[in-house]
Amino acid sequence: MMRIAIDMDEVLADPIYKFIQLYNRDYGVPLDLILEPGNEIYQHVPEHAKDKWFDYINEEGFFRDLKPLEGSVEAVKKLQEKYDVYIVSAAMEFRNSLVDKYDWLAEHFPFITWRNIMFCGDKIVDVDVMIDDRAKNFVGFKGRKLLFTSPHNLLLTDYERVNNWQEVLDKLL
């Protein structure tokens, strides 16, 4: 079987929604959901709160209750019928995310076994297809690269793009 590596944040899980909830809770100011193409979420907040994004993602529990992206659970189940599916996340970047991400996967993707979960730094994986929102993770990767659309990557044009999970299924099944 061919193998697929699937990223977590902004591919399976929605940390942007959670950040907006926390920001609104802490500052009482609605955060604009329309993000300029090519920018990160923290580039859309007032200067006094610019580093709050990093505070939130380093908190214990931040990654535990993220919403799954629409269609992701069903799509990964379908992909498993044809591919060996691996969840590959650069979880080492945020120390407190390891347990949160593992528990989140156990809740939302219980059909992915622990053997198919890879928490790492650099994503140096030997698979046939990688689905990720960060182009930096494609550097040195020789397989098929599917760039999952997120506001920060909207200006990138060098990769095969997928905007949602139905598009992933259309391309891979």
C-alpha cells in the first residue's frame, strides 16, 4: 500500500478558531475572521497582544479541545481503505502539545493506531504523499505534496493545493 503523512494543525484540527475564542475571551474585542492572504493569525491582532498566540499554544490543554476540520474524520477513514495513513505532527515545537495531541487523536481518530502517529521536529518521513499546510515541511520531501489551504499559505503557488477534505478525496481516491 502507498503511504500518506497527514499533518494535524490546520489540516485535521482548527487552532485558529480556538485562538480567536481565547482572544475574544481575554480582550473582549472581536477578532476579524477575514485574514489577509499570506499572513499568520498573530499578524491580525493589536500590537499589545501580538505575542498572545505563542502564550496560548504553549499552555497545557491548548491542543486538547480543538475542533476537527470539517470532513477530516470521514475523509481519513476513507483514505485508510486505500492507503497506510500516518499522522505526522511537529509536536516537539510545543512541549505541552504532546499529550494533548495524542489524547485529541484518540478521541477524534480512534481508528489511527499509536503505531501510525509520529510526533517529531522536522518531518523527515518516507511516504508517498504528504498533506500539510506548511510548505517548509515539503523541503527535501520527494513524494507528492498536497498543500492544505490556510490563510498563511494563500499566496503560495508552487504546490498542488487542496482547499478542503473533499478535494483531498477527489485527488487521492
